Amino acid sequence: MNWIFIAEIIYVFLVIAVCLRIIYDTNNTSKTLSYLLLTLFLPFAGMIIYFSVGTNYRKRKLYSKKLIKDDKLRKEITHRIHVQSEIVMGQKKPEVKKFKKLARLLLNGSLSQLTENNQVELLLNGERKFPEVIKSLKAAKHHIHIEYYIFEDEVIGQQIKEVLIQKAIEGVQVRFIYDDFGSRSIRKKLVPEMEAAGVKCAPFYKIKFMKLANRVNYRNHRKIIIIDGHIAFTGGINVSDRYINSTEEPEKLYWRDTHVKIIGEGVYYLQYLFINDWNFCSEEELVPEKSFFDNAELIPSLGAVVQIASSGPDSDNPTILFSLLDAIGLAEEEILITTPYFIPGGSLLDEITVAALSGIQIKLLVPDKSDSFTVDAAARSYYGELLKAGVEIYLYKKGFIHAKTLVSDTQLSIIGTANMDHRSFDLNFEVNTMIYDADFARQLRDVFYEDLKNAVKINPDEWFERPLHKQFPEKVARLISHLL
């Protein structure tokens, strides 16, 4: 009986300690109450859920971004970035002038330089992206830096592997970061093959059995390729055969996704992110050097203005969320959003609602069905509020739309890795590209309206008349939406 009594006392103190940790650590009131209720009513399960997805890693940064150790040099570089960005802001490019507030947010919030004279190319789907990637990889002369959430040992993965091995044999520096959860299928065979040939490989935030619970959620969701310091690829397309649509396999699920190729100074911040991630997850201390920030092929004036937004458990603020709020808030006519997972949370939902009620035309394109019933149900729980505000919602029917894009007033384009959900805003390492260029925005706008031809618009009257048994799973899923 004494042991039972002692166990009860330990249990009570444990619950109190976890509750105090939740109150101290969680800034969002609704999240705090949710975790407290879980801990009190489902103690052990609630604690596991909290320590898996609830811990505020923004307060406990996973690693430091201080690449430049010398304080004087760091201040000089910071000053130079601000000066160059202000010069670009001061020019007469209307897209930059309109979204100057957004540009300054990224500059002040994460020291992301506003860069001009970039060449940007829109790449739709894997069948367009991968040939361009392989061609650029084969032309590499100094270094190749690759960072992917999903890299699979399939046909396209093998093709890219062979190119990387060949370039390493030729003397090109090749570094490869793969997420240890998303790319777990390549750990035993493909990675050792590349390492044996001289490719330096590093798993991001390596998963060990005892630490699985809290590491499976803080993943590197970025997709970045940097070649010789002036060419980069980024966007939503992972390295997997599923992203390649073929007329020879008509029964295969059609996969719609969007990527972008950048040539110019816009590559520099992506390189900065890669070096930080590499130093965190590898045993090599990679020091920034001039060859990593090559300007040999800068595009002549009148090129696109590019800026990078990144965030994760290592950042001071949810920068990507803030940048989306600014992009929507600064719009005056039209906002076009494509996302595979839409669980916006309060701030983004309010921003979209305010914009719609202010008379801005907003169209939201989402999959008819994603790869998760629970995520779909949680997303649908938000549709009613948006429909009431006048937002047009379209369900993509041709296949699975995995693109993460936004076009604002046909002047600003956003292409990235971040979904519109809690996981992308708070739990994962993500990166979005901001392109301040009307010509590029028109291309992306045309793609959006082309995608609408394969989508069905939700009828608000029919939506609100749905039976209660269809709405109930959505209400339940919304209660746990911040855990998805």
C-alpha cells in the first residue's frame, strides 16, 4: 500500500510539473488549454502528445545560425545587406514599391536580402523539373549542395545519384542533406553508395528509437539544390517518381506541383540556409567562402527581384506565416492560393476573411482528396467561414495538387515548400521564394486558372445544407487541427 501511495504522489507531482511546463512554454491560449485538458484527462497519452508536438522549440532553438564568428565582420555584412536591400526598395519597380512592407519584414526579421537582376523560370511537375535539374547538375564546376525532405531510391533518384557520383569523381564538392524521416528508404543502400564515391552525406536531425517521439515532428521539409553558388532550384517537388506524370501510365495518380529555378543573387540566401543546416547535421564545419556566393553569371538589369522567406524551430518568429499575412494584407484586387493542406489557424483565417470582406477577390485551390482523411476533415471545417466571407473554394479533381503557391495582384508570386498549416508554420524547417515581378506573376496566374479547369467550385448553398453526420467529423478534426 505504501508503494501505491508513493506512486500516486509521484504521479500527481508529474502531472503538475507537466501542466506548469505547458503554461510556461505555450503562448497560444487555445493550444495551452488543449494540452492541459489532454494531460489532465488522458495523462500519459496527453504527455506523450505534448512532448511530441507541443514543445515550443522556438524558445529552445535547435541550433544557432551564427556562421560568422567575428562580431565586427558580422555587423559589416548585416549593414551591407540592409544598404543593398534599401537600394532595391528605392528603385521604381512597382512590384517592389507595392510590397515594400513585406520586403522589409523579411529583411528585418531574418536578414533576407532583397536581390535584383535574377532570372526565374517556372517549372511545372516533375517531368519539367528533373530534366532541367539533371542538365544543371552535369554542368557543375565547383560545388553541388542538395537538401531534400523526400529522396527515394527510384528511377529519378538513381539518375540523380549517378550524376552526383560522377561529379564527385570529377572533383566537384558534393554535399547532400536528406531528412532522416522523409528519406528513410535511402539510408541503407543509396547513401552508402554515394559516400563511397566521395559524396558527403548527412541526415538531418537523425532519428534514434529512444528519441523518435519528439524528433519525428521537427523535420526538414525544404527542397533546395544549389549549383556553383549562382543557380538554385526550390519549390514543392521532392525527388520521387510519383512527381513525374507519364502518358505511358494513364492509371497512375496525376501529381500537380510547382518548382522554380533561380539564377542570380537570389540564390545567396538559399546557400546561407544550406550551410547552416549542413553545419548542424554533419560533422564538417563548413565556412562560408567566396566561391559559395559566385556572381559570375549575374543577370543584366531589369531581371526579377527575389527574396527568400524561411522559418523553423530555429527561428525567432514564424517568418513564413508572417510573410503570408503581409502578402494577403497588402493585396488590393486578387489573391490566388494553392495548397495541398489547408489548416490555417486563427491569424491566417482572419487575414483571409478580412481581405475577402474588403472586396478582394480570393480563390483557394485545394485537393478534392489529399492523402489524409483527418487533414481533409480539418481543412473542410474552415471552409464555411471563408465561403460566408466570399472566398471562392475549388476542389482539384484531376489528381493530387501538391503545389504551394500564392499570387497577389499579379505582381507578387510565392512558391515554396510550406503548406498552410501548423506543421509548416511552427514544426518544420521550410523555405518560400518571393518573386516581385509582374511577368512571372502573370505566368503563375495563368497556371492557376488552367488548374481551375480541372477543379470544381464549392457551391455555398449546397455546402451549408450538408447533413450533420458529414459535418461532425470536421468539427472533431478541428479540435485537434493544431496537432496534425
